[in-house]
Amino acid sequence: MNTKRLVLLNVIILIILVGGGFTAYSYYNRTVNYLSTDNAQIVGQQVTIAAPANGSIH
């Protein structure tokens, strides 16, 4: 292989490795710091909230 082709190949491999490392770090950071679920539900009694009087605030 000539030198230019070898340097180009090394640069391409370096870019792929850096991109893969960034993607892996991003995935790790998201899974460690944020919760996620496909089935989130809240159990409790519903309460109606209403104003004690009709009108507007001036």
C-alpha cells in the first residue's frame, strides 16, 4: 500500500472509532441518568378542582 492510502485508511478508522465511542457514551449516559418505561400508569382517586366562585380577576 502506498503512504497516502494508509494515512487515509487510518483517518477513516479513527473517525469510526471516535463516533462509536461517542455513541456508546451517549447510550450509557441516557440509560444511567434517565428512567424510561413503556407502561407508565398512575393509580389514585380523581379529584375535581374548581374555583369557589365565578368571575374574573381584576
